Amino acid sequence: MNALTARPHSFRHGIHPQEHKQQTVHLPTQRMPFVSQYILPLNQHAGKAARSLVKSGERVQRGQLLAKPDGFISTALHSPVTGRVTAIAPRRHPDGRLTTAIEIEADPYATQRYAAQSMIDWRTLSRQEFVEHVQQAGLVGMGGAAFPSHVKYAFPDDRCVKHLVINGAECEPYLTCDHRLMLERPAAVLQGIEILRQQLGAERASIGVEMNKPDAIRALRDLIRPDQPIAVVPLQVKYPQGAEKILIQAMFGVEVPAGKLPIDLGMVVNNVATVAALADYFGTGMPLIERTVTVAGPGVVRPANLQVPIGTPVRDVLAWCGGLTADTKAVIMGGPMMGTPLVSLDVPILKGSTGILAFSEAEMELPTEYTCIHCGRCIEACPMSLNPSRLGRLAKVRRHQDMEKYHVMDCMECGSCTFACPSGIPIVQLVRMAKAAMRKERST
Amino acid sequence: MRAKGLPLHLHAAPFLQQATTTPRVMLDVVYALVPVILASLWWFGLSALLVLLASSAGAVLTEWLFSPPHRRGASLRDGSAILTGLLVGLTLPPGMPLWMASVGGVASIGLGKLVWGGLGNNLFNPALVGRAFLQAAFPSAITTWTPCCGDFFSLPPGTLAFPFMHAGIDAVTSATPLGLMKFQQQATPYRDLLIGNVAGSLGETSGMMILLGGVYLVLRRSIDWRIPAAIVLSAALVSGVLFLLNATRFPDPAFMILSGSLLFGAIYMATDPVTSPLTPRGTWIFGVGIGVLVVLIRLFGGLPEGVMYAILLMNAATPLIARYSQPRVFGHG
């Protein structure tokens, strides 16, 4: 079946931002050369920060364990290069805060080739052993959230996974790194899916891919063997399709109840980049020490899809791409809808960094704010069917308890409401601040 | 690349914005009024233009005078004042004395919008508040219908009346299709109702032009199509049932929809986003309420026309409707 004639699946509401993907979609993934210095924050995943195992001055090998998980919702961190630890000290994190990081100076004479270890025979592993392996490999969700992957695989024994859901939606504008991955390494994606499917005991696996990537859909379909219970599901192009619960609604028409997880419906959702990294680990023993990043936006001189060692400073990545144009006003890590604006270029690429985008004044201009005219566009945009107009109004006057009645805690901060508002009201920003204030109120 | 300086433009995601702005939404409604305004000029001549100018001037001037100084520029730029002024003017009869028309503009912005706290805070449709004010203040002038299709430059005698002086009451008057139906049981051909060569308020006579503007607004997504759809369908349904029960006493549904200001109100007035519910379910309830009330007022009330009161009444019910028509949140049973 042709990807373009199949009926596309989708979800309720959502928005249609301009895709802006043409800038990088045709650019094959390049490997960026090694630079002199790497910064590895210990808290680059959701959950507890990892605990450092190395000392300043110590020599480390590429792929060597640098920090071990601190507890279950935490994961390992490995050296992306052969070199010397120069500091374990507070360094700027892309989120703006100073956090403890391991700084490594790359050895200029090292070949930096990863010495492939023997393949790990995943078929012989029990699920418990498999989960430990994934944690030791430092795997996290690579679509942006950076949630430790092994936690998703360690569901209680009374649950079972029927359906493995693979997220290839890549609904954020500008980003094309997942698209390139599916196109260039479909075998790795499918191998990762097969490992995961068998380990979790899932009957089937489905890969959701938006229809603006017909070549990726074809590449995956061409490699699926007839005996494999893997389906590629074309999705209508719409934001925020790649959000876990929204993807499930788009692909299967079911809603994950509030307060529940996909596992409660017998599903586990993983990003395509995550399963490819899983395949790499079990194929070569290489832990998560590099990832693909889209470098794009009007402020980048030579946009690219780059395979970069984790910990590479953003400044070096941008320099490799020809630098920034003179009118660049902001650099963003992640996608334009949910990404983080950087306060400094001396912050590293993290395991969860999907893109580096540079924007000029024109893109960053804040819209003139008018009063809410109750047009309802935010309601038609909200994928969670909330009432953002109401939530924004309540947030402005700090009526946090009333906001809870309007289910503010179900908001995933996708930003569709702010995008859709003709009055230029920063709805999601107001909601985000209110939620932070509410968390603070609760903790005191 | 900047050597040391940081790219310091910081604000939180998202960094993308769709192109439509609130002034653009207002401007769209003004554009959609162009065919209606042209029709009023065609049928009622120069007096129509003067009435519209007078009401708009009253509205814009009031907005400028009584806006808080720091918001003055923004509140004029959002385009809602001129739109309200035009809408008030279009609900007035062609022979309306100009000073009264401008009082209508003043009342619509002053009482309809600014006293509530400006755009977005008003409970009632500002243009209809202005018209209701005129209806109470000048009941005879607002029901004095000059016949259509006269000479373009000949003005009805009342037009240039001096404020608070006696308006020429010996004007040649005519009855609207609804008046003819209510008081003389006389129907008007559908063709005339569509093209607009009948007596009536400036903007309400030409059904065709109103629908043209409505199609534009729906295509531009500047109005919620559900509201006019609910009004027209419910009015047709209720009057259809009554027509089937007693065809000699009640007019047929097509007449009910094409006559008076039902279409004009459904497309340009009831759809005001500020004063209508914003949830899809709420808009249906709101529209059906208007449709039913219009038919009840027209057929069982003392007045031949009821669109204005029907919309104002449902405006009042909007907060209540909004409260009980919240969308079902994702993942909540």
C-alpha cells in the first residue's frame, strides 16, 4: 500500500504550523569532527542525577562509564571521547542553571574509534537483565524528554505489553533528524524494535510516521519482513502528534485516561532514535554517547543534520555549520514549539537535544498583545481539550485553585494555544508559570 | 559568529505564531460588510452613507475620548470601534436623523463596551446595546421606514434634523416586510427579500449580500459557522412546525428567515466572539436559543421584529452556557 493513498490517522484538535523542514530534510547525516572540550552534565535525563565515578585529571576512554545511576529513575553516563577529565564542577546547563558536569579534554592524538565489544546476545537475557543493560547503556528517550528508557521497560509483572508504539512523527517544525534516521538507518530502527518487542513480549509493533515523510515510510516498509508483526502507520501532519498520549490517540483512537500511563493500556511508546540507539548498544556494546541533531533556522549559515558526540558545546556545533548570521537574535535547543532558548552558547548537546535552531529578530518578535476576544481558536487547538482561554485568564489573576478545576494539570505545555491566539496572549507561558507556582505552594 | 556576546533575546517557547491577529479578525468583518454596505447605498442612496458615517464617527470618537490614555492607541488599532459603529449604522432605518445615529455610536461604545472594561469584557453585543438605546430613546424615528429605491441624492426630510428638534414626521413612510406580514397579513416575494428592494434597516434588506459576506467570514474562519447555522435551522424548524399547524396564521419558514434582520443578526451580530460562548457545544445552545426566541417574539410578541432582543437575551445567558458546556478534557471519562 502506498503511503500517500492510505487514510491518515490523526487526533482531535492540534495546529498546523509551517513545517520549515525543507532547509535540512535533504541533507544526509554528517559526522561532526571531534572538538577539544566536552561538557557532560550529570542531570541530562529526567529523574535523579547520575553519580560521578571519575576524578579530575583521570584519563578516560571513549565509551567508558563516567557516572553511575543514582537510584532506579536515573541512568548511566559515558565518556563520548578518549581524553582527560579536566574538571567536575558547576557548568551552565542548557536550561540556564548551573549544574555539576564532568568536563573532558579530548586527547588530540587518540583515534577516537570505538573499540566494538562483542555483541550482547539479547535473546538470552531475562527481562530483569535486559532492563539493567539498558540502564547501564545510559539510554533515554531521545525525542526530547530524556526520560530513562529502562524505567518504561520495567513495568510490574502483572502488566503486559501488547503493543509497542514507535514514535516517528517528528511533528516539531524545522527538525528532520528522526526523518533522516529512518531514511538512512531503517535497519537499525527495525532491529531495535525487534529486540524491544521480543524482550517486552509485545504481540505487535506500530511505527507512527507523519505523511510528510513518504520516503521514510517506504524505507521502513521495504525492510519489514512479512513474518514480522510490525506496521508503519502514516499520520496526518499535525502538531503535537509526537506527544505520547496524543500519538496513541492518533494511531489507535483511544485516550490514555488522566493520571494513567500508556502501560495501563498495554502499550509502551519509544522514539525511533531511542530504538536505533538500543540496537546500536546490543549490536556493538556502544552506550549512548552520540546522537543526531538538526542544526537549522534562518540564522545558521550551513544548516545540517549532524551526528555529534554528546557533550559537544553548542558553540562548536554552530561553528562547524559556518557560524551564525549577523542578524541572529536567539539560539534554541530543541524544536521551536517546546524548545529552550539558550542563555549561552557554551552549553553542551545533551542526550535529549533534537535540534539547535538560530532565529533572527523577525522570528523572535513578540506579537502585540490584545485582550482576549473569546474567539475559541485556543480551544480548537488544544489537543487535551482544555479551555486555554479560561486558564490564561485565571493564571493572570493567580486563581490557582480554580485552574485546577479546569484541569490545568493535564496540560502538557505543547504551546498550541499560544500559537493559535490572534490576540498574542502568551497562554502556555502563563500556564507554565502558574503550574510552577502551584508546585511551590504545595511543597511548602 | 559573535565572538563573546550572547544571543540574548530570551522568551519562552513556543517561538512560532500563526499569522491571524485580532485586528485582522475585526478587519475581516469590515471586509465582509462591504457588499452589505454597497447594497444599502444602492437601495437607499446617499442617506445610507451619511447614517453609517455618523454612527461610525460617534463610535470612534467615544472610543478615543474615553479609553484610558495608556490604552488609547491600542484600542483604536484593534479595529473594533469602527466595526461597532458600522454595525450600529446598518441596523438603523435609512431616514434616521444623523445626530441620532451618532448618539447610537456613542452609546454602543460607551455603554456597550467601555463601561464594562473595554474589548473582551462586555457581556452584551455593543452594537445592539447602541441600537437598544436608540429604540428606547427615539421609538418613532427608529421605526420610520423610508421606502427604498428613490433618487440617490434625495435625502429623507429627517436626515439633517437638528438635535432635539422635531424631525419631519410627514416623511413618506413604508412598512417593512415583517410589518406588512404582522399587521396586514401581506407577504413579500422571496426575490425582493434576497435582492433587498424592500423597506427596512440599512443592512438587513439584501439577503444575498449578507450571505455573501457570511460565506467570506466562514471561509476565513473569522466567525464560528455553528452560530448562524444554529439560528437559521432552529428558526426554520420552529416556524416550520407552526406553519404546518396553521398555514393561514403563521408565515412559512423561508419568509421567517429571509425577512427582517434574522440573517444580518445571525451572521454579523450573534457571532461576535466576545459575547457568544466559545465552546462548540455552547455555540449550538446559544444559536438555537436565538432562533427560537426570534420566532416567538415575532409571532407572539407585540413587535414585528425580535432579533435584537433575542440576541441580547442570549448574550446575557452566555456565561451560564459557558459554565455548563466546557469541553470534555482528554482522558477524563
